[in-house]
Amino acid sequence: MKIYYNPKLKQLARNLRNNSTLAEVLMWNELKQKRMKGYQFYRQKPILDYIVDFYCSKLDLVIEIDGISHMGKEAEDEERQSKIENLGIEFLRFPDNEVKENMDGVYQVIIKWIEKYESNKN
């Protein structure tokens, strides 16, 4: 499925990729180069009028890391997530500190999600 995005977000997404948080870098190290069961993830990916932290089109999955930049923006995040979910995309959200302190646990949650997705497809 082709997903619309606002082309004006391309430069902002590039800037975000070049200024990642520690949690984003740690997560990217697990997702890049198809390390997550062979699936290709993209970071700071524009979708609609938003930028998500990580996205895999084959899984229709967004992975978000909720850090300081999300504090006080829960309602905005909820609306943004709802609009993206209306495209058939699912979300996994992790707190920033969980990624930094328990990457193995986060990794296991993502792997279990992928395995459930794969078993539902067959």
C-alpha cells in the first residue's frame, strides 16, 4: 500500500535522523540492516503529516519511543496515532528509559509481535 506523506517533512525527518536521542540510536542498532527477522525498518519516516520514529511497511508497524519530547503531548500523540492506525498501521510504543535500561526486553516484545503477525498471515 502506498502511503501519503507531506513532502515538506522530508528535511525535518533528515534533521531528526541526524540528531537522534540515545534511545533512538539504541533502537536503530537493533532494527537497521534487516536485523529484526529480516524486515526493513526506516527511521524518522514521514507518514501523512507526521514523522514516526521507526516504520516497517511489510509489517505495517510503527515503533515509537516516548521520551521527554512527548511529555504534555499525550492528546496530540493519541490523535496522531489514531490517524495513522486508520491506514491499517499498528503501533508499538516504548518509554525512552525502558529502551535505555532494558533493550533486551524491548527486543523480545518486538520479536513476539512479529511472530504473532507472521502466524496470523499464514
